Amino acid sequence: MLRQLGFKGSIRMVGRDLAMPYERPPLSKEYLAGDKPFERIMVRPESFWAEKDIRLHLGSAVRKIDARKRRAELGTGEEIGFDKLIWAGGGDARRLPIPGAELEGVHCVRDKAHADLLRSELDAGRRRVVVIGGGYIGLEAAAVLRKSGCEVTLLEMQDRLLARVAGDELSGFYLEEHRRQGVDIRLSTWVEKLDGDDTRVTGVVTDAGETIPCDFVVAGIGIVPAVGPLIAAGAAGANGVDVDEHCRTSLPHIYAVGDCAAHANPYAAGEVIRLESVQNAHDMAKTVARHITGDPLPYDALPWFWSNQYDLKLQTCGLSFGHDETVLRGSMEERSFSVTYLREGRVIALDCVNRVKDYVAGSKLVAERVSATAEQIVEAESLKELR
């Protein structure tokens, strides 16, 4: 985006990953399933970066930032000076805080190396798996592993799936769908420890004292924002790093974007949140690029998300937390429906399963802050009628 907007200065990209820049969402979906090779999830062909005069430092971590001197120190000891620094560090997979978490065969899905390790488990013929966590990552991994012939048990500490991000209707639908597909889901279940044979995991011990035998484990329990060097340099932030409407941190000349950036989101009733989505990363990047190139526009982008599980395509727009009413359109039995979330009579979010037209029209309702009644939403032939 910087180059597209005419930025002529030098650009260096530093990343811990050894691979060329790639899209992360397919890691728990098409890439893990083997449906997309790595070349198809690369952000750009390798030649692109040289053509745009963007220098990559792959396999490099930023160890320290000196905001006053405007220098970043890499793990190799090399120092890079900067006029502006954009921190797009994302987050690290949250590790299981239990005995046995360090055993071989305990996996997460955060980068290509993680997904490759999971695929190696399948290549080795291992088929008994316990998934810990009933959020999107856990459910997507469970769907892929089940389709790959695995015996899958999913453990969730909350009393429903997707408890942080969806309403009861969607949670109940995905619970029944995964059980129909053969996933053994245990709700309100805590993991006490992982058993092993000295080096490799062999079982998961629950709070009920049951040991579930397994060949490997997938943990999908969230991320920890990767902002250590920024905070150590003096940046404000308690849950990630705080940014303003132009994605500026409290440190001069330093921006932050993506999963790690805590901001007052206009679709979150003014609450300061971190938004873990591709949309947020892209739109924050545009906001920063515009600010640097002299066209400052505040961040005001509609949140959207998606998830592919089995033959179900879930598309979400807006943020549903704080809703006081939900409205169902379509049919869960026919596996094509949408849930509209209202707050004080205003459309604030939609979850759409195999229902693209509702998603497209509903996105405009959310963006335009349209008010509607449950009766209007149910009876409308198309949600476009409510604008």
C-alpha cells in the first residue's frame, strides 16, 4: 500500500517466519487439508518484493526498540534505523498452562511450520486427536481432521461453542453439526494435564478424572499479543499495544496494526478492543500507509470474518457483543440461514451460514447503522428492502 500510494523511501520488512509472506487464515482450512499448496496462499510471488524494492529480513525477530534513537535491534544483533516503524507482530499461540504441555505431539495452528507439523502427523498415520478449544481455530481444525479420517474429541471449558464471538443460535447449530459429523464434543470440560510416555503425548486428563487416549493434541485457546519490544520501549498497552484512530502508538513515529493493536472500534460502542481478523489487519495497514503518505483518514472499517467448516461457509459482519435481540432468517435444518443481532433496535451484526445475499445486504445495514424490527427482518424478501 505504501508503494501504491507513491511512497519513495526505503522499506524493510522484518519477520520471524522463514517463509515468504503468506495468508494465515488458510492454515487451519485449505492448507491444512492439503487443498491449497503453499504457492497459492502466498501474499505475492517472490519476485514482487524485489520489483517493489522491499527488502525482506526473514527468520529475524526484533529484540529491542530504541524509540528515541529510532533504531530496531534484531536477534542477530543487527540494527536497523527507521524514520517510521510499523509494528504488525500479530500474536503467539497461547500455550496450554498445564503439566505435559511441552510433550511432543502437542500442536497449535498459528504459522506455516505449525500446520506442516500437523500434516506430518497425518502423514505418519496418526488418527486419534484431541482438540482443546471450541473457537473458530479449534472447530476449523476439527472439521479438517475429521474429513481426513481422524477420530476427533473436542474439549471446551465454556458451556457452549464460540462463546466469545457468537450468539446461542449459532453456537447450538455448530455443536449439532460437528456432532453429526462424528466429532465427540465435551462442553464445560477443563483439561488438568497431558499424559505422555516420557517424550510424546498419549492422553488428555480432564477435570472429571477421565483420560482420553490420543496420538496428538491441537490447542486452539487464543493468542498472546506479540508486543514485548514495544512495551519495553515505553508504549502504552495492557492487552496488546494501544493505538489512536490513525494507528499511532504512544511512541512517536511508531504505528501498530492488526491483531496486536488495541483501538476504540467504531462498531464496538466505543470500547477498546483487539480485533483478530484479516479485515482489521488490511484496513489498519491502509490507514497507516495513508497517514505516512500525507492523506490521513481515521480507521473506520466494518469488521468482517469468515469460517469454512465442512460444506458450511460462515460469513460475519459487525460485532455482536452487547446485543439485546436476535432474529433468525432461513432454516437451520436446511443449513442456510442468518442471525441478525440488534442493539436497541439497530442492526449491529449478522452471522450468515450458506446465505451470501443476506451477508451482502446485511453488511450495508450494519455499516449504515440501520434500525429495524424483528418482524421487518423476518418478512423481508431481501434485506436490501430495509435500507
